[in-house]
Amino acid sequence: MSVRNANITLYHREYNPEQGQDVWTRTPYTGVSWYGGREVTTGTGGDTAADGYTVRIFTNEAVTVQPGDIVVQGIVSDEITSASQLTQKYPESWRVTLVRDNRRGGLAHWRIGGE
């Protein structure tokens, strides 16, 4: 059983051709599993450090998320026009790079990873 240790706000980006710009939709999720932070990877050129995060959203419902979206730890209400407005304001925010639909099986959830 995964620990439900956080609340998040997911900002989903879609291009609106009528407006000629990206539009960000904000969705809060409570009771998610959040883990991650600074990760060190050893390679042929030495150690490299990067932030790596994983969130699991426990639901049987569809979640609108794709790479490039932004996750913020906590419930926030900012209206934004760019990702940098969030990543500069909230230290525990990151860009989505991986989305997995794991709604089959005993513990239905969406796994979202990023840095």
C-alpha cells in the first residue's frame, strides 16, 4: 500500500489556436503519494545530480496529464501563462516527463514522474 502523504496541484498545458497561446488548466488532487528530490546518478563521466520526483494519483478516473505539464506540491490557486511562473515561485514544483496509466489491478493509480 502506498503512503498518501501529500496534496498537489496539476497544471495541464494545451495550445489554444483561437487565442494563439498556451492555456493552463489547474486541477487539485488530495491524498496522493509524493516522493523524490535530489538524485545522484553515476555514469562514465562521473556523478551527476538532478531532481527526480514521482507522484501517484489514486483514482479510477481519467487524469488529463502529459509531458510538459507542471506539478506543484500543495493546493495552489495561481493563474498562469507560463511554466516558469510556478517553478520560480514554488521550490517543490517540477515538469512532467513521464506518465503511466496504472488503473488496472488492485491499486488503481496514475504514476507521474518528472524533474
